[in-house]
Amino acid sequence: MQSHSHKIIIWLIVHCLIFSSCLSAGCGKNGDKVKVAVPLRDINAVKEDHTKELMAIPGVVGVYVGALENGTPCIGVMVVKKSPELEKKIPKELEGHPVRIDETGVIKPL
């Protein structure tokens, strides 16, 4: 027969396992998956590492570090003309940093 303290320890272990598995699965209020992207690297380094691949997308004319309307730092992608096709090709976030698409038209050096 198990002692009372032994039962409490088992109960605690079981509940800790359930809690930690829920956290690692990203459970929401209704058991829905919640994706939380946490930036691990500096936004400038992320922009530098992804500029070449973004610039290779037809219609992209520039990449920069900026901010969203709420002040959150973002990676800006300048395009000649915004289109659903381009929006599919350009990621919504890069390494946890949000990406904003700006229609700028053609950019020419002075």
C-alpha cells in the first residue's frame, strides 16, 4: 500500500507532465494550436541573411528594417506592384520577425 506522500508525488508528476506537454504543443484556450514566433536573432542580421533570396523574387525591388504601425520592428519588402501572387511568395515572418510588403513602384538610382 502506498503512503499518502507517495500518492501526492505521483499526482504532482502526472500533472506536471500534462502541463508541460500542453505548453510544448502550444495549446490555446480550446485546445487549438497557438503559434508564437519569438525572434532569436537580431533583425538586422536576419534581414542581411534573407535579402538575396527576397531580391530574387520577381517584382521585389528592396529590403529594409522598419517598424509596423504599432512600433514593432519588421523586415520591409518593397515591391513594384503588390499582388496576391507576390504575397504568396514573400513570407509573413522571417525567424520570428514580421514582414511587411510595401508597394513602391520601380526604384531607380539617381
